[in-house]
Amino acid sequence: MPEEAQRNRLGAYLKARRALVSPEQAGIPAGGRRRVPGLRREEVAMLAGISADYYLRLERGRDTHPSPQVLDALARVLRLDETERGYLFDLAAPPTRTRRRRPPPERVPARLHHLLAAVGVPAFVEGRTFDVLAANELATALSPRLRPGQNRLRSLLLAPEEQAFQKDWATSAAELVAAFREQAGAHADDPRFVELVGELSLASGRFRELWSRHDVRRLEGGTTTVVHPIVGELRLHRDKLPVEGLLLVLYYADAGSESADKLALLASLAGSKDGG
């Protein structure tokens, strides 16, 4: 990520979020022509009950550790939800005195490999930057981009096959980029995060657009619809289970549904392929 934005992450976040709040949402008459989208700096300061000069210091990185009371007021004015508020507080937290260590390599325990082989649904293990670390045969039958060594964010933004696979690609991309930023809040110095942000910023206009919004969210379980090139459309549930700092991700369909039948067909096709 750009060096200046990396140094002043709190200011960049405040600036991006105020651009997304309209005067009407904040209870301010829009009136006349406005040169900036969203709220002006002085409007945020007024609504938060702080001086315009102090808010300017925050955005410009001259003060990076405001009080919890100021952060609460800013979160209210910027209409942040619980996840976004937590991210704001993390950005403003004073650095710990302990020296940060390079994160250890992510390794999949043997028991997780055994579990992947035993479960009868598509399943894979992902790391903190959405690298696929391990996967079972059903997962790779569902999508070749779920093979170990692939990165889900890179695939989603750069692989045309993945864009066709995700029925609502635009929403999926926005959600995954926001989840990536939420993860990056706790691992800002991780070289893998820096590498991916740099690569995707150069290669994907959609990533640059979404990254500049500073959206954050936790990517949890839910339901998704994908379009497989052989069996067609599948509506699948997705669960994410934390295991030793990693995430075990499982896809499954409602019992007796058409999607369940299609998953069974995928399993049979994968089995016949492996059996020659």
C-alpha cells in the first residue's frame, strides 16, 4: 500500500468514510454547490463536538491517538457499524512496546488434512490473506481456483472464470475486499498483505475503487449462488470455522434440494476422473 497511506491509516480512513456520508444523512441542509462528496471536515468536527483544527490534525496524521470519547463521537457522525467502529479504534490504538515479529508461516495441521478427506462436502482451508492452503477433491471439482497455492481475492478480481462462477460477482468482490481490509487492520505490517495490495492495485481497477472506500466487514457464514460450467447453478451455504489461526471453509446444500443433487453429481464426476 502507498507509504503515506500506510503511515497515516487513521487519517485515510476518516477521510474516506466522511466522503460516504451525505449532508442529508447527517441532518445538515445540503444547500448550494459542494466541492467535496459527503461531509466537509468542519462539518464532521462540529457534529462530533471537537474543533475543526483538531479534526484536521487527525486527518493529516499529526495526532493519531485520539481519546475513546472522540472516537465514539466520530463513529457516530460517520455512521459506523460495530465492525467499522472496532476497526477505527484499532487504527487509533497506541503501538505496543513489544517488537512486532514477522508472522509465522501458515501450516495446515495433519488432522485438518484428514478432516478434509473425510467430509462429504466441498471444503478447504484458508489463511489470513485468503490464500488456499489445503482443499479436498470436491472443493477443486467445484472450482479449480480452490486449489492450494491459489489466492481467493486474486482469483475473484483477476480470473475471468471466477467472475463467471460467482453469480453476483460485484457483491462478492466488494465483500471480500472489505473483509481483506478488516484482516489487514490486525496485520498491517505483514509482508503478504503489502504484496497483495500492491499487486492488485496495479492489476485491478475494481480493487483500487473498492480499496479506496475503506469498507471493512467480517466475512462470515452465509449463502451464495455459483454457476458451475458443468452442473450449472448451485445455491450453497458457507460456514467458516476457526482452527488454530486458520479457517476451515465448508460449502453445502440443503438436503434433498436440486443443488444437493448437483453436488452429488460433481462428487461422482470427480471420483470417476480420479479412478481413470
